[in-house]
Amino acid sequence: MAQYHIREPDELVSCPYDDTHQIRVKRLPYHLMKCRKNYAGHDFQKCPFNARHEIPGPEFRYHLANCPEKAIIEQDILFNANKDNDDGTYFKGNTDVPSYHEWVPPPCSENWDEEIVARPRIGVDPKLLDNPDRPIIRNLVGMSAAQKKSLQKETCQKTETKTASIRNI
């Protein structure tokens, strides 16, 4: 049986149409489309096991017998042949679906309504809401330029007042 070899994407291979062309494996399908147009009159055939194999006509039968990609197809054919045999060589396993009527949900001792704590919001400290020095976030969308300027002046004045009171203390 032929061995299957996975090539690295950056490995260099030669073009089947012109041996002087060295192409990375990941770019080979694109290159083959271009070269196929340039060598349209030549007798090349595609391998049925791998579309990247384009073989000259006289060598095609030899390639079919010795193609390294043939190993995958052979394994698949052997698997399907063994599956159809009833001699016990193919182990299928137990594929019975369990009955859903037997399952009973376990009793639940949780009551989520009792667990709710009477606080304004989760993660917000009520003392922070009463603090007059807390940061105030305002939405400026829709404000005119004059309104934004006056808001900025007010904010600057409040900041200066707080800074001056801190310095006096």
C-alpha cells in the first residue's frame, strides 16, 4: 500500500508542466491554472486521487498504480468493505438512543426570589450616591457649541473652587 505524506505549506515543489518553476505547495493550485493555459496543447491528465497531480499522458497509468494519495482511497475502500461484512471484523458499537421518559429532574432547593438583597443596585455603594463630590457624567450629544462652552466654564469654576478650599484647609 502507498504511503501518504502531508507536505508543508511553504515547501517548494516543481511544476509538472515546467521543471524550472519552483512553487510553494500552498500556491500550487493557482500556478497550475496559469501553466495549464500556457501548455494547452500538451497531453496532461489530472490524477483522480489529487487534483494537484497533473501527469503527462504516457506516464498516467504508472502514476495511477503508484500514486501516494491513493493510500487514503484504499483505506476508505477497506473500511467500507469491512463494514459490509457480518463476520465481526467491523465493530460498530452500541448506537441505541436512550429513552428520554426515564429522566426525572432532581429536586431543587433554590429560590432565587428569596436571594435578592434590597439595595439600590448591585455594585453601587449608597454612600457614593449621596456624595456631592462624585464625578458627574453628562451627555454632550445634541448640545450646541455655546452650551458646551458654558458647561466647560461651570466645570472649571467648580474645580477651581474645590481646589482653593482644599488649599485653605
